[in-house]
Amino acid sequence: MKRITTLVLLFLATSAAFAREPLKLDPVNPHYFLFRGKPAVLITSGEHYGAVLNLDFNYVRYLDELARNHLNLTRTFTGVYREVPGNFSIDHNTLAPQRGRFLGPWPQVDGKFDLTKWNPKYFARLKDFLQQASKRGIVVELNLFCPFYDDSMWNVSPMNAKNNVNGIGNMARTEVYTLKHPDLLKIQDALVRKMVGETRGFDDLYFEICNEPYFGGVTLDWQRHISGVIVDAERASGTRQLISQNIGNGSMKVENPDPNVSIFNFHYSRPPESVAMNYALNRAIGNNETGFDGNADAIYRFQGWDFLIAGGALYNNLDYSFTAGHEHGDFAYKPTTPGGGSAALRAQLGILHQFMDGFNLAKMKPADSVIAGGVPEGASARVLAETGKQYAIYIHHGRVVKNAKPHYVVDASEHTAHLRLNLPAGSYRAAWLDTKTGRAIKQGAFKHAGGERTLDSPGYSEDIALEIRSANL
């Protein structure tokens, strides 16, 4: 009887784990996610997408580092695309495994891939990665495809005819993600269905159709085809996970949105104009890749805070301090590396996550008009608010330089803000937050008769945050 009771309890515990509702858009405010019963934003400083396909990468240590810093997102590629050492000047690139250390979804036969069979070792590793992430409350963006930026990537892809035993993929790299080649499309469709089936039951997952499809000949009709395959496969498997579409570098308005897509992701969206441009779509807007702005932490901290307070739902800093052998994020990358990442930055982004998590996000929306004046010269200020109840305000001194890639130039001198805010009558509590330490450096309570109210910040450098809450909350 005792053994039967134990088995029943084990079955119930397992069933409960898989009965969790998958990550979805918050039905009250679909600009945010609902994850494990709570409105959520997704924030991270993550490795360069090779955690599963690179056998030398210890993803448990990596996920531990994210969780330790209160980060709840990572992004990984499936293995249809990988890089080779030297691509993009990335030192110890996790997407460029050493010889013999690449793991793909298809098995190899005499050094070539068989695209009609599946590699059980790959799917075991993928599912363990998802499970380890789930234990730590980390959501995984599973990026299905990626264009081949140059021949060096196409030359090592399993989908290239010279690398598989099936003779499939005898084409230019710019035609891989089109509807022109039914034999290759059949392989891609089968992979999508396999991914959906193998990840069924995980609540910490969403699919991205294709990384940076605005390069390498990827067509919109192919992207819509793939989103349709995902939905059809999910219908067959009895599951429903969100789909993301990567729209562009920088900011632009989404035209003719795919109804299957719930997340519109951008790269290098700084300043975060993509949020306001697409807010009316009532879907999550994300910035899921950063870089090419130097190595300094402040630049990427600015981008995270700015994007989230603008009303964004997702921020992923591309962190080059993670490599195989340095899964705790302590790799000393070269200054020529196209981005940043550090232990200090991860802690600071964790502070951002905790700050956002402290609000009832489902009731908040962008409200920059709350600020009537008093922003220091050269600074940028944003407000996210539920009028009369809760306000998240962020000020940074990153002067925007608009060229081929707009970026922030940091003013690190000391400043003081004398913010004039339009607030309804009520009693409030306010706290100024140091974004680098998470410490409240000035706080107090006040009663307000309505109209403008001036709040003076303490002295600060680079950036500062302010939270205001009704005393009745």
C-alpha cells in the first residue's frame, strides 16, 4: 500500500508540473506575459545562442548564473545554423563549436547528416536544457532558423547538400528560406513539427520563426508558412506556445501582422521607438539582441531600462562574457568583440527585473505626459503608470547619436533632477533608486492636492529610477 501511495503522489506531482499553463500573453494586458500565474516581463543578459548545440557548453552552470541574478530568459538556436571561429570577431563564440563538438537535430553518417532521421542525443540535451531552465523559472526562446550571412555559415549547415546524405539543399544560401524548393521545405516543416512535439509540456518556452530574417533572402511568405506549421503542429499535439517574429534592426512599424505571432522582436532598438510604433497591436514587443555599442555596462543597462519603461515586454542583452569553460560569465573578451556583458551588468539587469516585478504590470501603460518638466538638459525620461496608483519613472543620460546604427553616448557627470509631475490628488510614497546597486537612496511620503508636484532627486550619475505608489496600495 505504501508503494502504491508513493507512486500516486509521484504521478500527481508530475502531472501538476506538466499541467502548468504555458507562457502566454496576459489576457488583461497583452503587452506583457503571464508566466506561472503572474504578469511578467522577460529580462536577461544571455550567451550567444549555442547552449544546446555546443557540447562543450555547461548550460547548468550558465542557467545558475542567470537565476542567481534574477534573470528569467535565454535564447538558443536549434542547430540548422551555426557559425565558425572568427565570424563577427566574436572570441570563443558559443555558436561556433570546436571540431567534433557540434550537436544537431539530425544524426551523422560517415560525417554527413541524414535529414530523414532524428538525433536522440540532441533532443535529450534540448529537453534537459528546457527542464533545467524551468526549474530556475527561466523562459527559453527557441529560435528555429537563421539566415546564412555568408558562405562560411552555409558551408557547415546540415541543410547544405554537400553536408547531408540526402542530396537536399543544392542551392544558393539566399534561397534556403523561401518556398522555391519543396524538398528542403519538407525537411524544414518536419523539423518544426518535431520541435513542437518534443517540447510539448514545457511551460517555459516560445518559438521564434527566424533570427534576423531581413538578411539572406528570407521571404515573408516562408515565415508565414512556418508560423502556420507551428500552429498546425501544436493543434495536433494538444499544446499552445507563443510564436515570435523578428521584425528588424532598429525600430519600425509592423505592417500586416501575422495573426499567429504574439511577440514582435527587434534587434538594437535604441531608442525604443519600436514600442510606441507597435503598441496598438496589443501584443508583446521585445528587444532580443543588443550589441555594436562598445563594451561598457552603462550602454546596455540604459537600453534595458529604457525599453521596459517605454512599455516593452522583453529585453535580452547579448553577453559575450559567457563561453564554453566560462559559463559563469567571467570570460575576458577582447575590446573588438561586438558588444558587452559582465557580472556587474547582469546584477544591474536583475535589479531592473525586480523593480518591474514589484508593480502590477497588467494595469500599467506608457504615460510620458505625466512629466510636465524638470528633466535635466540632455537627459531622457520615460514613465510607465497606472494613473493615481503606481508610477515607474526612468531618467538616463545617454545622448542618442543617430547614424547607421543609433546608439547612446554616456554622460557620466553628476546630475540632479527636479521633476514636475502631473499627479491626481492623493497620498503617495516615493523612492529614488540607484540602478547600479538597487538601493533606495532617497524616499518619503507626501500628500498632494492634484496638479503639478515637484520631486527633487538626490545627486546621481548616468541614470536613476523613481517609483511612486499610492499610500492606499
